[in-house]
Amino acid sequence: MNSFLRKNIVMLVTVLVMAVFLTAAAQGMEKKDFVITLLRGLAVGSITFLVASGFSLIFGLLDVLNLAHGTLFMIGAYMGWTVVVRPDTFVDLLTPLALIVSGFALGDVYPLLASRIRLGLSMKRILPWALILVSILLFGWILPRFPIAIWDVENYAQSPVTFSFMADSGARLPVMPAAFTEVTMPSAFIGLLLASIIGAFGISLFDNSPRTVRLSWKNFISIAIALIIAVVGVAFNDAMTTFLYGLSSNWLFFVAVLVATLSGVALGGVMEATLIRPLYSRPIYQLMLTLGMSAIGIEMVRVIWGRPEFVMPKPAFFNGTGGACPATNFADWWANNCSTILLLDGRVRVYNEIFIPIVGLVVLISIWILLQRTRLGMIIRAGVQDSQMVEALGINVRRVFTMVFALGVGLASLGGVLAAPSMGLSNLMGESLLLNALIALAIGGLTSYPGAALGSVIVGMIQQFIIKYGQIGIAIPFTEIIFKPTPPLVPASTVMLMVIILLLLPNGLLGKKE
Amino acid sequence: MKNFLISHRGSFLTLLLLILLPFIVGLFNGASPADVFVNGNGQSKFIQGLAIEIFILTIYALSFDVIFGITGLLSFGHSMFFAVGAYLTGIAIKSFGLSLPATLGWLVVASVVQALLFGLVLPRVKGITFALVTLGLGSVFHILVMSSEFGEYTGADVGLQGVIVPAFISPANERLRFYFMALTVMVLIYLLYQRFVNSPTGRVCVAIRENEGRAQMLGYNTFYFKLAALLLSSLTAALAGFLHTLYQPIVSPNTAGLGYTVAALLILLIGGVGTLNGAFVGAIVFRLLDYGLRRYIGESASFINGAIYVLFVLFIPYGIVGTWRLKSLQIKQGWERLLAKFNK
């Protein structure tokens, strides 16, 4: 008992402080406001947790502070929006994207190929650059000629804002016909595949570390998947478009979540393999690299989706209106799919305040099971402790690195697509969320998985309660003054909390002491 | 003496070029040195303006180099050092009507205080945690600057405007004087930094960057050395902020944001981290690139900036000056071989 107290003293004190804080907060407002604010805090906490947990896994295992994580979260949101609002664009994009990734999916084959080629010293230096140049030229020539039905940021009638407005009001979307004009389909297909393989080979040549590679059929699984996707994308283009347009918005949303998460996983894998991997010996440069990646990502989103903010339509499952709404209990809600539900006479938005926390909880538990109960989780936990030792035991840590990076980015993308209907899409959503996630992690402990969850919930709660008190004001005891926290206090309060906690406990609440 | 001149010929040539720059540009544009001297409008005045911005950026980047490149502390709240200088100068002149020397006096006090604030954190947190704590401190300051409560003084999210600069160094009418003032300050700061890095204190700072545990084992209390670097950095950055307020008609709240710290990082990365010279080279490249990209490409400039950032990290990690120092012997040899081939 005594040792339990000593071990978990920080945890207990935190829970105690939280309880005191919550009861104090409950005194100042009506019960329904309290419940709603609590749920909102949980919702913000869940989104923050999805970003923070990936960030913490990556930092724990790879020692990479991935400052581009917020941008990847944002890209996830935009990908999801594309699937929901413009399925035709998504289907058209499938083939080129799969082809671009396919070359990089061949990772381990290249060192084998490179070891077969004997070249002079000067040729060895020039070759990678020449290959990359050829690949970029090929991409630059073919990609603009690949037919993609896309919106037009410049033209307001065809801008993303208009499309999402139309989708929100349930209007059918115009399907723009697309056809190959200047290049034929097979040549474009093969050209892109070739460009991708050449580029990936060129990049792999920079890595000179000697490796022994044994080829087996496993090395070709990922390229086979990419190629199948590409072929299906070309062959069944129209069929898939009509199919997606015919889907109900619930299923479409489900597809969007799936696509956003998977594209996040693919993006993360490619990013780790090409950009992060050469820099493991220079950690500070990795940090700077991710900063640069974040700037590039934001700018790309601006170019492709434009600067104005817009909202992704909610699936019909959570968007019902009419005479029966708001629902009074869950059975009632299930029957009518109301967008709001009455809880203690307060209106709670089902998607924002109930669905998102549930998803957050599911992810929390499933990642927890992955970490604690599987072999991969065991390797990850061991790698967080001492990755060199794990490598010495004969486990391919590099591959685990790539997988964890992909998993982390996938989680961030999942957070993005879930947040899109409630938060809306903007160019800056990633940065503010990254700051939140950083604060949450610093509070909870940078490499601690439960710490990420605890920190996220704390950050979400504090922000939402301060926002709520900004509306109703706090009556300061023994005085007549009513203090209303202003909007700047919302981020400032959590930042100050982070600074204080880091000064008291440099490893965060649940972080391990070194 | 002669050896000294020869071994530093690059620095002297650069200095000479910078002194003559306004007049040379004037001559190319058909304005006589006398015209330039009385601040006639023209290309020369424009180039002077650009150069002044580069000098200010150099001073700012130098102040980051001393804590990041020399001492090895990664601070993400560095823009706060700059913004405190900039805002304090503006508020002191505009709202309190202080003279320039009095303003400078207050700046010294403020920058010592904020360096001590950062120093308070130093013994407790290291590495990434230090970066996070300083990021937190910096963003609190950013939020304060942006908040409407202090809008009367700081101008909230619009920025601080309407600072009346004393007529004798007004950047509009006496730009040449301002140019030489900024140049002098930059050169003096550079010399001070050169002296600092080569002093015993600076040597210990380098040792802390290389291996803090070892420096401690040798009996140095590393805390004091880190604090000294922070103090120096804070004072210099505040000075850069001071010049920034005098030169720019508006102090944007962005100067307090994370983006401005990243700008300093980018300048150092381009020029070479921990090289001092690199700050100047990096500032030139950074400012001219930014200017050129915004002029010819427009809004997507930060995409190219980010791409350059990534390319530098991947392929030229030591920056221009750092790579030059590493490879200068090879380049010289290659050059001689090339000459020998032609002479044959």
C-alpha cells in the first residue's frame, strides 16, 4: 500500500487536483452547462489525443520531434473532405498517387540493385542526381496531362467553398468528364511507374551503408498492392465514381475516414523512408527538416485547396433534423438520427460531443492493446527503452521505425478527418492543434502513452471550461466582481500550466525519470 | 600588422564594400555620390533600405547563434527576445515619450530580466524539454502582445504603429546615416561575438555544446556559462529589435511568433550554424531570396522557402560558410589542378 502510494503519488495528486478543479467549476454553472462543457472538453481532448499519441510514439521510438505532425493532421482532414465532397476527384487521383508511391514501396530491392552496378567515383556521385532529375522531368511532363476532374481555386463557382456548400445542402455534384488527350493511357501509366522507380532508386543511392538484403516475395507485396490500386483506378474509373456518388453519406464518410487514415499511413511511410532516415545521426537537423516540411505542406494545401475556410458535411447518421428532434434519449436518437440530443435539458451535438470522444476511447484502447499484447508492441516498447539493444538482438528496428512513423501519421490523419466536420477546414488548423498536442505531451510526459491521453484530456477540459466561463463569468468570492476570461487566456492558460508542470516535474506527470 | 591585414582580407574587403555600397549603387544608377549623400530618392536609397534590413536580421541571427550554435541550447522562444526589444522601444518612445538613451537603458533592464527568466528554467530542463518550455514562454508573450487588453500600447493584432523616430536618424530622410549606424552596430556586435567565442568563457560554452557532462566533470558550473550566453543573446536581440522599431513603420506581432524564431534558424542553417560569419551570409541569402520570391512568384514564396530549408538540411547541413570552411582546402586544390591543366 505504502509503495503504491509512493509510486503513483503524482498520478493521485493530479486526479485529486482535477477533481477539485471540476467540482469548483461545477459550482459556478448550471448542471447542463457543466455536462456539455465536460463533453466538449473530452471531444477536444480526443482530437488532441489522436495527434499527440502518434507524436509521442514517434518521439519515443525514433527520437524525432515531428513538427510536421500538425500539417499531416490537416492533410488528413483535406483528404477526407475530398472523398466526401468530390468522389470523382478522389477516384481520378487514385491511379497517379498509387503509381507515385509504388516506386518507393520497393525499398529493399534497390540496395541489391546498387551493389550489382560497378561505377567510377565521379559517376557514383552524379548518378543519383541524374536519376532524380530524370524522374522529376518525367513527373512534370506526365502529371499535368493526367486527366483529373478537379475544382478550381481561382474560380469561385467551382471553388472548394462552393462545392462543400452544395454538398452540405444535399445538391448533386456535377461530374466533370475526363479523358486522356495528349498522352495515351498505357504510356502515361508506364511513364509514371518508371518515373517513380527511377526517383526512388536515385534517392536510395544516397544511402551508402552496406546492407545485406535477402529478397523474398515479401519485398514485393507493397508494390503489388500499389499497382493493383492503380490498375483498378484506371479500369473502373467511371464505375467507381458512380458507385461513390450513389453511396449514402454515412458510408461515404466511412470511406473518407478509411482513405484519409490510409493515405496518412502511406505518406508517413514515404516520409520516413526518404527524408527522415538519412538524418538519424543528426537529431537537431531532423527537427529542422520537419519544420520545413510543415511549411511546404501548408503551402501545398493552400495551392491545391485554396485559402478560404470551409466545412465538411456531417454524415446523415448524425445530421437529422425535423419534428422529432432533438432526441430525448438514445433509443429515440437511434430511431431519428437527430443532430442533437437532450441531456439534462441541454442540447448536446451527437457528432461533436459524443461520437468523437467514443472514437478517441476506441483508439486509446486499441493502441494500448497493440502496445501491450502484440509482438510489435513489445518491440516498440523495448525500442523506446533502448533501440540499440533491440537491434543487437537481431530485430530489424529500421522497419519498425517506418511502421511506427506511418502509424503515428495515420493516427494524426484520422484525427484530422474526424475533426473536419466539427472544426471546419482551414490552413491553420494544424498549427494550433500541434501546439495543443505539444502542451498535452509536455504535461503528460513526452514518451508516455497514458501520459498523452491524460495530458490531452486536461488540455481540452481547461480550454473548454475557460471558454464557457468567458461567456458566463466567474464570480470571485467575497467580492462583487465578475471576472470574464478573455479569448487569449484560452491558449495562455494551458501554456502556463505546461511551463509550471515542466518546472516542477521535467518529465511530465507520467513520464519516466531518466 | 601586415599579416593581420592579409589574414583578414576577406573581412576588410567586405567591410569596404559595405561602406561604399550606397555610392556604388548610386553611380550605376546615374546618381553622383553627392546625391546619395543628401539622400536623394533612387535605387541607392532602396538598396540601403534592403541592406539595413539585412543588418538587423544579421544581428538577430547572431544573437540566436550564440545560444544555439555556440552553446547548443535550442530555444524556441527566441523571437521573444527580439519582440521585447522591438515593442519596448516603440512603447517607450510612443506612449512615454522617452529619449533614445533612456529607451536603451530600459531595454538593458528588460533584456536582463528576460534572460534571467529563461535562466530560471535552465537548471531544471534540458534538450527538447528546454525547447518546449521556451516555446511556451514565447507563445505566452505572443498571446499577450496579440491580446486586445494591451491594445492601447501594443496595437494588438494590427501591430505597433506611429512611433516617431528622432529626426536625426529618421529612416525616411536620413537613411544614409541610419545605414551607417546599423552597419556600425552590426560590425561592433560581430567583433564582440568573435571576442566572446575566443574568450575562455566562450570556449567553455563550446565545450557545453559538445558535451555538457564532460564540461561539468572538468569542474565548470555550466549553468553560469549558459546564463552568460543567454544574457549576451538577449541583449543583442533586444538591440536588433530596437533598430527594427526605428527602421520599420510598423512592428508586426508576427515578430513575437514561432515563425520569427524559425526565420533565425533558417538564416543560421543557410549560413552555417555556429560560424558567426554564417549569420551575415545567411541573412543576405534569406532576405534577398524572400524579396525576389515575393516579387516574382508571389504568395507561394514560403513553399520555396520551405523547400530550400529541406534541401539545405539534407544536402548542405553545415551551411554555406561551414561547408566552405570544411572544403576550402579541397576547393583550393581543385582550383590549382584546374589551373595547372590549362597552363600545360
